[in-house]
Amino acid sequence: MKKIASFQVDHTCMSEGLYISRVDGDIVTYDIRMIKPNTPPYLDMSAVHTLEHIFATYARNQYEGNIIYFGPMGCRTGFYLLTKGLAHECVISLVRQAMQFIAAFQGDIPGVSAAECGNYQAHDLPKAKEYAVAMGRVLENWQVAQLEYASSGLPTI
């Protein structure tokens, strides 16, 4: 099989941050890298699940129609965010705001019932909040120029 583009990025050179993974027409895939690849501990799955529920709900409420997908990477180092029709500056702001929202989140996690979720008991809000705080620090001064893997010494896809 032909190797896909994301496997052609040298993960040994990557660090935490927000990157453009690929562009397919008007759909932009962002790599929200929360853990430096190949440096355990990796993201805890219950916290990932919680972060996914809150982030996806927040983002879709802020930009209905512009959020195509938000979900975790199988390697447990971050998430993919697929958008349509949003400027890069807007996405940076959205991810920052979502992380702040998660860090301060109080109340019931959205979509956490047996009727709404296939694994509704596997959540960890305190750990998700911890991850959001850490990622917020990483993105505090993030700029559009840093979205390119090349700005981090990685090849551009």
C-alpha cells in the first residue's frame, strides 16, 4: 500500500502544538498534538473521551456547520480537528478557547448517558481539565506561521 501523508512526517522531530496536517479542497485537517510523540505517558483514554465530548460540543456550538470532525489519534498523543470555511487564525482561537472552556468546565459532561454514548462510564473530567490547561499553555502565543510542520523542522505535507 502507498504510505499516507501523515506517516511521512518525522514524528521524532515533532513537539506539542497545533499544525495543519492536510488540506483536501475546502476541508482542513488540524493536528492538535498534546503529547510529544513517542514520549510516554500517553493521553489517558478516559480523559481523552471526556475531552472529546466537551471539545466537540463546544466547537460545534461555536461554529455550527464549520466543524466536520473532532476526535482522538490512535497513538494517544492528540486529536484531529477537521474544519470547513474557517480561517487559520479563527481555528487557533477556537482551540485556545475550547481548552480554556474545558479547563474551567463544571457540571455534567455532554452526551454521558447509555442512550447517548457507547462507553458512557469511561470519563475522567479532572484529567481532561489537566490536559486542557497544559495545551492552553502550549498555544498561548501560537501564531499562524507555526501551523506548518515545516516551521518546526518537519516536512510540509
